[in-house]
Amino acid sequence: MLVDIWDQNMSRSSMERWLQVCEADNSQQYPININLLAKLFGASWYFTRFVFFRGAKILPIFDQTPKLYFTITALHEQFLKKLKDAKHVTLFDTLIIIKNEYMLQIFLAQLIGTHSQQEIEKALTILAEVSLLCAVEILIEDNIQLKENIAILAMGRMAGYEMNFGSDIDIIFLYASDKQVSDMNKISAFTRRIISTISMPKPEGSLYQVDTRLRPYGNSGTLLTSSQAFVDYHKGERDIWERQMMKRCRVVYDHGGIANHVLRQIKPFIYQQFGKKTLCQEITSVRQLVIDTQIDTKKAQYNLKVGEGGIMDIDFLIDYLQLQHGHEQPELHTESTRSALQASAKHQYFSQQSAKELLQVYDYLKRIEGNLRVFDMKTIDTLSQDTDVTTRVARSMGYLQADRKQAGQEFLVDYQKQVHNVRQIYHATLNGI
């Protein structure tokens, strides 16, 4: 058994089952690079199930160099070619299979080590966007008149090309303001159909879970917002956290030019000139509120995202720098946390050394997050002290000691050092304002 397999017991049992299937079929259904198959079996139950579901059809992927696409157009063309021969009634089943096969390629690239964490996240985000585009295109064939009247905005990690394994897609739906009530009803029904179809579980899996809570007024607001209502909402007096949210927003579907026009109108309000102390107080108080309400201090666990020194500390620190200086420096108008960090250091709003340290820890935390989630592709952000889970994540990060408990403990010690460093930079930057 290979020493760098994340979960050796899981890999061994899946490999034994695979060999039994091969023997029963009187076939030799295994790739030349069987070590990579063993690593996959030990890393992800989600992809293990998918490999068994696809059988011999999926095996050539293990003997090929993973090819990742970093433009929407290139991957979209590949998807359309593969969808071309599918029957209309099975288009979504085929789309799910294509999406999972390509996501498997991305994960194999990570296991092999051919791409950086940032490249893995960009590839995953482009995959999500292309999957969404294909889903809309399939559904809109029956509602072609809606094509020019609906737009979709990507929010959060999707907007910044920083999605991970197991990420939801955060989106907002807009429609042209001049539509009649009857048209609005059709568009509203269509958006609900998009969400339900994309989220629907099938034997092949599902495309993505969809989160629309970042729309105006959140869950209490309408699912669909007119372009003018969206502009009016964000031109009004909004809380700082809503400005933070709208920094991470970009257009992913807009044949009628609705969304691009909207974002041009509201950008000056997102990056208006804020009072330094007021902005700092608002951001730090919201950050503390998240910690107080979402972290259970009685449980022996670590939250990668919202815990002290976690991903959200880096996000909120960068939010402050972008909102404080964005009115004077357009290069800070970026949806990406990494790009904003680099731009802040470049223009001397933040020290080069601190930016370098935060970029390294950001990659480190996002890699742990992805390795934790890829097991069953669920949106998990919590590291427990459960030995099996901790050991699997520790081994995925290179802690390969024979003593499983020791590996997990050393990993957690190093993890705490990293988040402590982030917390110190966060306090040093914001407490002195």
C-alpha cells in the first residue's frame, strides 16, 4: 500500500471491491497507473462511487495527463461537443456525467501535484460557470423569448474564481425592468426551474447546490429582481456588509446586456469614500458577531472559514482595504481575495511581507478546505478532533507518520500556528486604526 494514500483502509477496501468486480466480469478493468486509482479511492468517497458508476469508461482518465481549462469559451466548447449527441431527455444526465468527469480530472491534477491551489480553484469555478451556462441553454430552448430578458450574477467565491470542491454556486437573478407582469411570471417560473433542475439529485449526482440568499433583502426578498430595483436598492443607504458582499459580484449570463449596465451604475456606491474609523468599526463588529454566533466554543473543533484566524479573517481584512481605498485606486476593484491582497501591497496600503504571509496561509487553508470537502463533496468547513477525519486531512497535507494519532496532532499544532499568525496580522492592521 502506498505511503501517501490519505485513508489506507478506505483505499484497500475499494480496491478489493474493484478487483472483485473485474474478476466477476472476467475482465482486467484497471488503468496502467493503478497507484493513482488507489490514491483516489483513499481520498474521495464521492469520486470512488463515480468511478464504480462509470466503470471501464472512466479508466483512461487515470493514464492521461490532466488537461485543465482556464477560459470559459474553451471548456464551454468541449461541453457542447459532448452534449451534441445526447438525446434531449437525457441531456441533464449527460451534463452531470461530463461535469463529474472533468471535476475528477481537476482532482487528479491536485493529487499528482501539477497545478497550484489557485489554478485548481480557477478550474473549479470555470467548471461551475460552464455547467450553469449549459443548464440554462438546455432549459431556455423551450423559452427562447426569455434569453434577452434574464441575467445571472455570480457572487462570493464564484465571482472571484476561488471556488473549491463542494462549493455551492452563489447567484442572483435579474430581469429587464420594462417587462409586463405576465412576462415576469414566466421569468420567475423559469428561474425556479433552473434552480430545481441544477440542484436535483440523480444517480449520477447533481450539478450544484444553489444559494440565492445574497439577493436584495435575502430570503425575505423575491427570488427575481428587476434591474432598476436592484440599482435602487444598492444606491440607497446600505450596511457595510452589503458593500462587502457586492465587491464579489460579476456577470455570468447576460445576453440582453441587463447586468453589465446595472453593475456600472452601482460600482461608485460600492467604492464610495468611507470614514476610516466607521468602516473599521463596522467590519470588525460584524466579524466578531460571526464568531460569537457561529462558533461553539464547547466543541473541540476548528472552523477553517469563520474561526479566529480563518479564511474570513483574511477576507474581512481585505474588504477593509478595498472599501477604504477603492474610491482612489481602481486596481482594488477585484472580486478575488488573492488579487486584492496583491494590489493592496503593490500600492502600499498593506505591507509586502504581511501580504506574502496571508497569501501563503490563504492557499494553505483553502487546500485543507478542499481536501476535507472532496471526501463526499459537501460544504464542510469544520475540522474536528475525530482521529479518522483529522488523520485523513493531515495525510492529505503531507503528514505521513506511521503513528496516525501523532500525524493528526502535529498537523493540528501547525494549523493553530498558521491561524494564530493570521489573527495577529488582522488585529495589528485593524486595531491600530
